[in-house]
Amino acid sequence: MPMQLHDDAPRLQIPDRAEQAAKMKIDRATWAGQAFAKFDRAAVMRIARAVAEAAHHSAAHFAEAAVAETGMGVVADKKLKNELSAHPLLDFYENLDLVNPKVDADRRMIELPRPAGVVLALTPATNPVSTLYYKTILAILSRNAILFSPHPLAKRCCNEAAARLEAAAQAAGAPSGLIQCVEEPSVPLVQSLMTSPKVQVILATGGGPMVRAAYSSGNPAIGVGPGNAPVYVDPGCDQMVAAKRVIDSKAFDNSVLCTNESVLISQEQDRSRLERALRAGGAHICNAGEVTKLRDWLFPGGHLNTSAVGKSAVWIAGQAGLRVVASTRALVAPVELVGVDEPLTKEKLCPVLGWALVSNAAHAASMAQMILRMSGAGHSAAIHTDDPQLALDFASALSVYRVVVNAPCSQGAAGFATHLAPSFMIGTGYFGRSSVGENIGPQHLVHWTRLAWNSDPAMKTGDLTGLRAPFEGPGATRPQPVAPPFAAPPAASRPAGDGGVDRDLLRELILQELRDLTRGQS
């Protein structure tokens, strides 16, 4: 007689292959990060330059791959973003030393940089490879290992890009496993990775729910909020120049950057002049009937039709039943109201621009703040004016941390048309319920141990000039002198494993891992 199984009988638990593979990647990243943390600045910069060169060389290939896989954006613009996230990004941080200890003799203090360890980085479908490039450079400059969890719509191009950068890093002397990517991302897997005790910090770029999940994971997280940038064009500025900047920005990569202008604000007295300028810049100005069609298609039930994200203005017009010329770069929709009752004043991530009219500059600032109160607090805004005082007054009235003046907001707020830090993570700070209000850089992935001597002048600090910097990685050299200088004699040679890890330490760490795995199983 066959044996009957009860419902409560134990069943064989088959481990999730994707989750197990991801956990192995975290383990590899842990070892790589521990080894990389002992590299000196010369080795770090050598690896960073090799990665930047590989990124630049592959910029066009991955621009094409990203558009082919996601169906979003413009190949030429993605190529430019990929290139800007390679050498120019590295050049911006060339003189930022996050490796060598710093001595402050006057305050009797030494500051020792401490990398986070393993960085879990989420990448969006809208800017997949440029974000991956950018976060990789940040991790290398701060001596961290990085594991990417890409958006499922962009997993192939992200995996290939990460493998390309990892190969370049290893060829330049980096430990294996420094740059990795999850092959089969899913929401449950991302949630599991975010709660892993082996992840030291999460760089969360993506939708609001995912960013909130990162903050509630129990691990430190740096997240960014949604954009919805208002732009005010003052009557006193050159309307043709301002309109061209706005339309160029709105059309760039089909508006997938969260820094793109969302609602145009201008004065009623200037409507005809600005409308001519917008048309000259390639915009189609919708009439009342077209606005209704566009609103109904773009926001069915009040929610964004995600099929529009990253698509061209001509494609969107066709879907919404609008007739436009083939050269149309953006759709401009005049609206009577702004706020929750007008969905065209929400973030759109496509080349559709709301247009609202006001009576004066003060009214423009209050309307811009109303738009930000609905969505985009802490993010970005823009103004086109020849009056610096007006620009300052406008910025002071808004709850944002970036106000771009006389530049395209898409590139300006991201640091590619201004002197802001180049970034694909726009911190929204306290206004946007984020932990950082500036553009995220490698300095946010390093904390500092501070050796603080007794402040009594009668107490001696000892000689600080003969201290040894703790570098043990392959090819370690003496750090650059910092006043007063460190004398860094070569570290004593000793048997080392991959990346300069002490074999005895390696053995002990493995034993500790085994003890952790078996604890509580007896």
C-alpha cells in the first residue's frame, strides 16, 4: 500500500538559483572590497582610468544596446551620456583624494578614509548603462566593490557593460569580483539583496517604491526622489535663446532624465513671442482639443501611461491622435491649472511639456512651488533671466536644491552644462525625504576615522611625520605627501593571496564564515 504524505510533512526546499547566485556575488564582492581597501591611490587611479577608457570605448555600442533592449531614448544622446560618465566624470574628481590619510596639525587630528565595503547599486531602465558607468567610477574612486541590480528591462546591456568594466579593472590590477551584476533581477531578489547584512550601502536609483524599500531595508541607503522641474522664462531674456534651450533639453534622449523640464511658466504678456520661439525650436503647440486627446492618452485614469516613457514626440502624437510634422521635437500643452487636478503638470519622462501662464515673476515662483509640492520636492528647477536678483528670489521661494540658470535643465542639474557635480543620482535632501541634498559623488561612499589628540597645548602629540600608511595592495607606493607629510616606508613583504590578502587572515575569515553558516543548525 503506497505511503500517504500528510499536508504538514516536511518537503524538500529547492533553493532559488537566482538568489543563490546573487549571494555568491555578494561574497565575491566582500573579498574584493576587503582587498581593494588596501590599495594605494596610484593603484586606485590606474584602475579608474582603465575602467573609464573601457567605458568610453564602448559608449556607442551600449547606447545602441540600451535603446534596442528597452525601446527608450535616442542612441546618439545615450552615447553622449555614456561618454560623459567616463573620462569627464573621472576628470571632475581627479583631485579628490579619498585614499590617503589627512593630517590637520593645528587641530591635532588625523583623518583616515574608510570605504563602505560592498555597494548594492540599483539602475533604472531609462538610463541603464550611463548610470552603471557613473556608479562604477564612484565605487572605484572610493575603493568599494559594487554589485548592480539592473531593471529587468535593461538586464542584458547592464550585464554586458558590467562584465566589460570588470575585465578592464582586472587587467589594471583590481581584485576579481570588484564590479558585478545580477543576471536575472526580480523584485523579490532585489528585496533580499537590500536586506543582506553583507551589503554596506545601497545606491537606489529608480521608482519611488523601490527607493522607499531601500530606506526601509535596515541597511544604509542613499536614494533619490522623482523630478518634476518647473522652468520660468522671464520676458526680459532673449526668448529665442531660452526657448531653444528648453526644447533642446526636453528632446534630449526623449526626456528620460529626471532633471528635464516638466512645466514651462511664462507671463501672459509674453505668450505670442514665446510661442513663436518655441515653434522655431521644434515644438508643436497643442490646441485645446489636442490637449484633451494628449491628456487622455498620456494619463488614463490620472496615471502615467508608461509606454510613453522615452518615446519620441512624433510617436506619442501618433498614439494620441495628433497630427504633427515629422521634425517635431516636443509637444507643448497649454494648461489652465497646475496641481493634482491637471496631470499634464506631473512628471512625464517623455517630450511633453505643460505650459502655464502667470501675471508676474512672483506669481511664477508661487506656481513653481505649487508644482513641486505635488511632485519633485528637493529636486530641480530652472529659470531663464538676465536679472541675477530675480534668479535668486525665484530660487529662494522653491523647495529644491538645484536651480539651473540660463542652461538646459536636463544637462544642467545633472552637472553636464553647469559646474555642478556630474551625476545620475540627484539628491533631494530634506525637502524630498532623502538623506543627501547634493549631487551624489564618491565622497558619499567613504566615512572617516578621526584620531583626535588631547587639545591641551601642553600635551605633546609626538612625531606625525614617520607614520606608515596602511597600504598593502599590489604595486602599493608611498602616498602623496600631505602637510605635515607622512613618511610611508614600503610595507614589509609577506605571503599574500589574491589582491594582497594575508593568507592567515583569509583562512580565519573562511572559518568564521563556516561557523556563521552552521550556527544554530545543531
